[in-house]
Amino acid sequence: MTPSEIISIIANVALALSLVVALVFGIAQVRAAARDRRERLTLETLRAFQTRDFAELMYHVNAKEMPRTIEELRARPAQEQIMFIQFAQQMESLGLLVAERLINIDLVDKTLGSFVITAWEKYKVMLVDLREKTPDPYLGEYFQWLSERLEESMRKNRAKHSLKRLQHIAEGTEIIWP
């Protein structure tokens, strides 16, 4: 083997190694960028739920009787209609973000938890009525989906906590429940 062939082989190996290193680095950068994007979106979402406006919407959902039909909604004052629509849109957006895995459902569970389920139960009759009376059969579907996933999660966690409690009782260790 001549010296020029050896140099050529070394150059080809070096080129191949640099390509592999560049590829690995590129994949790592793409993953880091995606993780950063999710973290920023998560923080932005958390901030949106900690505003006075959202607290007002939560109060409205808890304190008011929700309309059961589109006609009942239209009979309400404009401000109530706007609050009804705004809250439904926010829950729909949140459900979509969770469904697309841009936000972790555990975050929603920890920040809003059963409130999403309660809100869906209050909105369900109205949104089902709207689905039937308008050309939008999927209205509120991500709000509903999020509520159902949170309900499943709560059932699983309840079972997990019950099992843990039984284990502690069997072991004779004391449990202090909050």
C-alpha cells in the first residue's frame, strides 16, 4: 500500500467520522430545541392559568348556572356569553395541547385537576346541544377528551393510593393522610 493510499483511507475515515459526529450533534440539537419549546409553552400555559382573568372565568363557571341550549346562551347578557365562550375556547386549546403532547397531562392535573372535570360536566349539555344544532359536530371535543383523561388519571391514582395504604396497613406502618 502506497503512502498516498494510506492518506486517502485516513481522510475517508476522518470524513466518515466527522459526518457521524455532525449527525449525532444535529439530532441532539433538534431534541434540545423541542424540549426547550415544550418548556416555554408549559411556562406560558401556567402563566395563563394564574391571571386574574382566568380566576374570573373559574369563578364564573363555579358560581353560575350554565345554559343548557344555544337559545339559553343567547338570552344571557353579552358579558356572560363572552365568558362562556372564552372559557370553552381555553379548555379546548388546553386539551389540544395535551393531546398533541406539547403539554404534559400531569401539569394540568396538578394545576387544574378536578376543576376541568367539573367544568366539562357543566358545559357538556350545552356543547352537545351545539354539536347537534350547528355544523360543528366536533365542538369542544378536546375539552371533553381532556376531562375524560383527567378522570381516568384520578381513578388510577386513587387506586394506587389505596393500594399503597393497604401495603402500609399490612406492614403495620402508620400513614398520615393530608
